[in-house]
Amino acid sequence: MFFLVSIIVLLFLLNIFFYYLQKTKFDLLTKNINNLFKDNDYKLENLSDLSLITKLIREKINEKNSEIKSIKEFGELFDLSKDYFEEGILFLDYQKNIKSINKRALDLFDKNNKNVNIFSKLTDFTTNLEVLKFVENCITSSQSESKKLIQTNFPEKHFSLRAINVSETIVLFIRDLTELVTLDKTRKEFFANTSHELKTPVTSIQLNVEALKNSIKIDNKVDFDYFLEKITNDSNRLQKISKEIGDVHALETGSLPVNIKEFIIDDFILETKILIDTLLDSKKINLKITKKNKFKKVRLDRNLFMIVFENILSNSIRYSKTGSSIELDLTKSNGQLEMIFKDFGTGVSENELTHIFERFYRSEGLRSDKHSGLGLSIVKQIVKIHEGKIFANSSLNKGLSITIQIPQ
């Protein structure tokens, strides 16, 4: 009898143990499920709701799968389109490992000829201290977005950096502002130089007018004629500067009408020579024109190329010695017209050679208030309109050679 009672008690105790074990599991399961579905209105109290639980879990799995699919699709879309963005884009983790990078970013930092797989760390991509410090600040900062403007040297470039900090990932956007900064600098220089170019002859006219009045008072005809001639020259210079500034604006904005058509080159050369004969005679300079392979016609905008010839030749005369010569060689072959203007004057240094087609540029040591420094920049714009090429060669005291090539 005692044995039977013992078995009954043992079974009772085991039943109680399994009950509490089952309840503990149920409580833990209920807690986890309620945490999982805390945003839902469901209240889970017992295991009789198992079918509902299964349904909710299935819905949650589908929801997460949908999110994963969207993220995957976005990633695939980004990979397909990332090389078409104007901005350079890098994805970095907090250890500054590069997770993704687009072609534009490689171009901006002159890495476009490199295999993208070699860039595992940010320092593999750039050693620029400002970029590295900017990314470090983004990682440690509590702000979700950061911006900074930086400048690099050799060559000089200007960049806008923008970073977004999300889910322990830094998305770095890099935009090249070099062209905008250069345009702004050019605009400021243009207004400053234009002011100077206009101020010089205006001041000269004012002074010469006062001198002219004085010569009238004392009835000095020689001085009167002298100062009147100076006023006339300054007025002509003002008119020329105004015209050149107008030409630059018209050429750069495309508002100047362009009329490219065939014409006889010999008539054009004769007309050009007449325009500059006075300048040639004033320094006793001989202009030697050589036309090779006996072609008769060229296809250009006649009026614009009259400006080209006049500007280049007057520039050559200005820097040539008295009694020297200027050569002009014309060749037409293989669908291309080539013009080579060569003088034997003062020339320019190799460092200055790349700047001679810039607006208002005048060679160091050869600066003169007798011209604006706009002539060769106008020439370059006209050649560009004709889809041609222009380049120069020179050595100090050995003259300057300018070559123009225009497709025919």
C-alpha cells in the first residue's frame, strides 16, 4: 500500500514540475511573440491562439522578405546607374572600408585607370587630409548630414563634400566645383581688367584735354595738334576695346551670327594686307605670304577670319623689330586648311605660352597699354566656332609661331 501511495505522490509531483516547465516556456514564448508584434493590436494570452501566431509570423516573414527584396532591388538599381551620376559616390563603413564606389569618384581623383577592386580602404582611394578628416568627423558626429568645401593642389581643384550617416554607413558625395570657381574668378577678373582697360585711355583723354585747353590759351598750334592727335588715338583705342569686349561676349554667348561659306582665298589675303599695310609700313616689316599646293577656295566665315588675320598679324607687328619680317604659310590638304603665322620678335617663355590665348593676358615684361590683351582670346573663340584647333610655339627673343587648323 505504501508503495502505491509513493508512486501516486511521485506522479503528482512530476505533473506539477512539467506544468511549471510548460508554463515557463509558454511565458517566454508569449513574451517574445508580444515583442515581435508589439506594433500590432493582438493580445496573445494562451497557446490556443497558435493558428493566429502562425499567421502573424508568416506575415512578418513576408514583410521582412519584401524589405530585403526592396533593398536588393535598390542595390541592383544603384549598381546599374551609379556611373551616370554627376557626383562621385562612396559607401563606407565605420572602419572606413569602401563598400561601393562609382566611376565619377574615380575620375574626380584621377583614379579612372585603376581597377576598382584595389580600393578596399578610404586611404587607398585618397590621402587628402581634408577628406580623411571630414569622414572621421562624420563618423564621430551626432549629425546625420555634414557638408564641407575643400581645395586640392597640383592641379588646383575645388570640391564640395557631403556625407550622410545612416545605419553605421557613411554615404559620401563628392562634386567637382572647379569649373564654377574658375568661371567666377574669370568673371571677377574680367570686370577688374575691363575697368582698368577703359580707365587708362579715359584718364589719358582727360589729361590731354586739359593740355589742349592750355595750348589754346597760349596759342601754341604745335602743342594743340599734338594733344589733339593723342586724344584721337585714345578715342580710337576706346572704340577698339569696346568692340573687342562686345566680340568676346557675342562669341561666348553664341549671339554672333556665323556665315561659313566658300570664297576665293587670294582676294581675302589682298583685302587683309590692305588693312594692315599702315602698321607694316610704320615698322618697315615685310609680310611674306606662301600659299602651297595652289588651292583657290576655302570654307570659312569670311568676316570672322578677317578678325583672326588682323588680330594675329597686328600682334606680330607689335612685338617684331623694325625692319624684320613676318611669314604666313597657307596649306590645304586632306580636308584641312592649315595657317601658320610666324614672326621673329621678342617671343614668350614656355611658362607663358599656355596663357597667351587667355583674356587680357599680356606677356610679362612686354606689357603695354597700347592693346587690350583680348585679341588672341577672340581668335581662339573664332577657331572654336569653326571646330578647329589652335596652338603656339615660341622661345624668348626667337619669335612666336601660331598654327590654326580648320576642317574643310
